[in-house]
Amino acid sequence: MKLFHAPASPFVRKVMVLLHEAKATDRVTLVPASGSPLDPGTLPVDRNPLGKIPALERPDGPTLYDSRVISRYLDDLLQARLYPAAPRLWDTLVIEATGDGIAEAAVLMRYEVHLRPETTRSPAWVDAQWQKIARALAALEDRWMSHLSGPPDMGQIAVACALGYLDFRHADRPWRTTHPVLAAWYATFDARPAMRGTAPDA
């Protein structure tokens, strides 16, 4: 299998953490890919028409894309058991969607600053993205800490990768001070070898 990959992407990182947790990093070949909505660069648009990563080229069917689709496929293939049985499954999927939503808003904030000319940037639009993140962080701390503190699953991985991306790209926004319980959980989860082995460095 080939995984189209950029280490700075929180969505790619999700898949890589799964592979590390399953001790299956040798099952995929990493193919570097980079680009943006304005210039697809080396993004695999022939395999994913949306021009996004991760994308997983597999031997038994079309290329898979969207990190949630890839994660479900690899979890099943590798029997990683990072998606629990129902009824806990539904909470896992909601928490995974919440983590992915945080990451999506944070990526859009970065695009606004790094892809638009300064004269056309919208601070109000950036702030609206941050408000999505703030609401999601509050929901995690108020509603989901008991689940986050349970056995590792893809919900936890998605949230941890999103929080890591906030630190990586938006370190000027100190989310920990207003969410100390979530911050304490993240400090523990981020120490896992799978997280340490996938941390972006550029």
C-alpha cells in the first residue's frame, strides 16, 4: 500500500498514529505529497479528485481518501480495534468528528494567512474559525473527558492530532489556560510512542 503523505497534516498524522499503534508502519510506503487549494503541486489529484491527503493506494480496490475512511479501512485490515463496538462506537465517532472539525478549522485559519494577500484577508473570518475550535474544546472538556480517559481509540487519536496541530501552527492562541482538564489529558496522551513518533517538525 502507498500512503500519500505530508507530516505536517493533522489528518495524515491520524493515520500514521493508527499505524504506529498497530505496529504496522511497514505495511505502507510513504509517498511525499504537497500543495494547496491554489496549487495542487504533487497532491494525488489523479487518485483523489478533491486534491487532499491522506490518500491510500491499496492493491484490492480504488484509492481511499478522507482520513476517517482510511482509518476505518486500516483498523479493519490490521485488526487494530481502535473503533470499539456499539454503543461506545457512536461516542468514538462523534469525538473523532470533533477532532477532525478542530483540525479543519485550524487548517482554514492557516490558509487564510498564508495563501491570501494581506489586503484580502478577513480577520473576522479567521476569528469565526477559532470560535468553532473554542466551542469544540469546551465540549470536549465539559462532555467527553470520561471517554477520552478510557481505552485508546480513534476519537482520542483525532483529538490529540488536532491539539498537536494547534500547538504546531497556532501557538499564539493558548488554549490550555481555558481548558486545563483537556490539557492535562493531552499531556499524557501525547507522551505515547505513537504520538512522539509522528510529531511534525517543519
